[in-house]
Amino acid sequence: MQQRLARLPAWLCMFALAACVLWFPLGRPQSNWLSQGVLALLVLGVLSNHFLGSCAVRHVPTLLAFGGASLLSAWFSRYADASFARGAGGLMLLLAFPAAQIVAREPTTLRWLQRAMQAAIIVCGIDIAWQYVFHHSLLGGIPEPADRWRFTGSLPNPNEVGFVALLLPLALVTPTTKGRASRLRSISIAAIATFGVLLTGSRTTLGGLLVGAWTRSWLGTRQFLRWSLVIVMVVGTVAWIGDLGSFRKRLTETLRPQQEMRLQTWRIALEAAVERPWLGHGPAVFFEVNEASRKEARPSGWETPPGGMPWVHNVPLELLVERGLLGCTFFAALSFLVIRDLRRGLATARIRPWAVGVAGSLAAFAAMSMLDLTLLKDWCLICLCISAGLASQFGASSAAESR
């Protein structure tokens, strides 16, 4: 009875995180009942773990310091009402960080969470392919794009498929004793994920897939590195001939960076960061910051920034603008602790396969965060918290084994 009770926090946290992950392919904001249910499970899981002492959770003071800095930024923001309204849910979802540590403590719950990741990736890929073939998505019956390019399935925006690149390195982790069935399953999941991403035409997500794969290969067998150039050439040729996801158009846009709206947005963000360097403008208020900038008179040669931009499309710059140097400092401190734990996990043979997968996920997030991701989106924050939480728990397990 005591053993079952000790495992209760891990199962509560696993159900909460699995529900979030399985909701990703729908690409819609979580309904009120689902959001409240997930948050309730996260709170119950973390609190029950605290009282039962099932798992030692790491780096909570630093996490709380980051959350406190975010609240302080919102409190002194000129857009305080909007910041609290939009940022409160994100602060609550930071509970996914200790929840992932609790889940990783139990091998069974960790495997079930991995199965949820695999299911989400497969469903998303099939949904996008279904829309490409049958002219409407499988999940929501959403019609294909009018110009027949950048298919997104039930996702509202092509870049929303970015969760696939973040979860794929973890979804492909296999036991040390790999069999033919495990290899076939991994190849199938990777193929479905890649095909779905190509149809979306998301350059950021495709780059994230490559970064995650290269990182896993470099830290693992390095077999992929030997064939990476060939794979890129083959995939690129097929995508060019079939014009999957309007590959030709997207490649042409990439070769003309002067037309990229992100450069204008980053310029506005840097200007706003200089205006309030210590506390920032408040979490989740870049939309207001950008719209205020659009109303200002511009000198000759300065292009008006694009309207309706709710995030910076660069996570480090977003942290600096919205949370200031104070929030950036605590986020950097937490990142340092997570990377240190990950290095310990990579040095432990039993944990290494999972640590390699986490390294691939975090590397993909780091690369994609420079061009698109935002902590304003639930799926970005949850994927980051899951990977960081797993890394922290693997570091704890490694330290315990070395004693």
C-alpha cells in the first residue's frame, strides 16, 4: 500500500503532462475544463509528492525566483492588466518542470509519457497528410489552404507543428537492447514527422528536426552524421521536385533576408529593452509594445514594423523585453543548472539514452527559439519544462549512483 501511495504523484503528473501533449495536434487553446483539470493534476501531483516525499525535486528556489521576477515585471508594467491576464496561465504551467522530474523518477510513468509523445507526433503527421490528400484535415475537418501550400492539418499556423521537432528526440529514445521492432517503430515515427513538417513549409521546424537529429547522433552512435549530408540532399531534392509545403517559395524567401519581417520586429524589441532594461515591460505584452511603436513617427529609411505581432520570434530577446535583466538572470541561472545536470546524465551509462534524447530536444529548442518560439504559447513552455525537468532528474539519479 505504501509503495502504491508513493507512486501516486508520478501518475498524477504523468496524466497531466500526457493530456497536454495529446492536445498539441489539435492546435487550439485548451478548453476551460481541460486547462483547469491539467492544472489541478499538476498541483495535486507536486503537492502530494511534497507531503509523501516520493521524489526529491531540484532547482525549485531558482524556478520560484524566475516566477517572482516575472510577477514583479507584470506588477510594474504599464500594461499590467494585460500582462497578468495572459501571463498567469504560463506561470502556472511552470509546474510542468517539477512534474517532469517526478514522472522521470518512475520508469513506468516515463514510458507512458513517451507513448503520449509518440501518439501526438503520429496523429499530427497523419492529420496533415490527410488534409494534403483528401483536402480536409482528419481531426477537425478543416479545409486545405486556398492556395494549396503550407498544409497544417488542424493546426492554425504552420509553425505550431514545432512541437514535433521538440518532442521527437524524446519519442525516439529506445532501450539499450534495441530490437528490429524498436528500430522499425523509430524509423516510422521519424518518417511521419518529417513528411508532415515538409508539408507545413515551416523552415524553423525543419531546422529544429535537423538540429535535434544531429545532436542525438553526435552524442550517440554518430551514424546519422555520416549520412546527414546525403539525407539533406535527398529530402531537399524531393521537396523541391514535389514543391512540398511550397518548398521553392520558402527557400527563395530565405535567400532574401532583407524582406524578413522578423528583422523589423527584433529592431523594435531591442529599442523597447533599452527603454526598460531592469524589469522589462511585463510578460506576454509584446503585442502592446509593438503596436505602440507602430504609432510613433519614423525617420527616413526606418520601416514600420508589422502589426499584430504578439511575440518577438526570439526567446532570449523576448525574455529581455518582457522580463528585463532580472528575469533573464534567473532564467540563465536555471538553464545553467539544467545543463549541468544533463552533463551528469550523459556520463551515466544507465541514463545516457534518455539524456541523449533530452539533449536533442533542448538543442532543437535553443535553435528554434532564435527564430520563432515564445514562452507565450503553452506548447512551447510545456515542451521546454518537460525536457528541462527530465534533465534535472537524470542529473539527480546520476549523482545518487556515484555516491
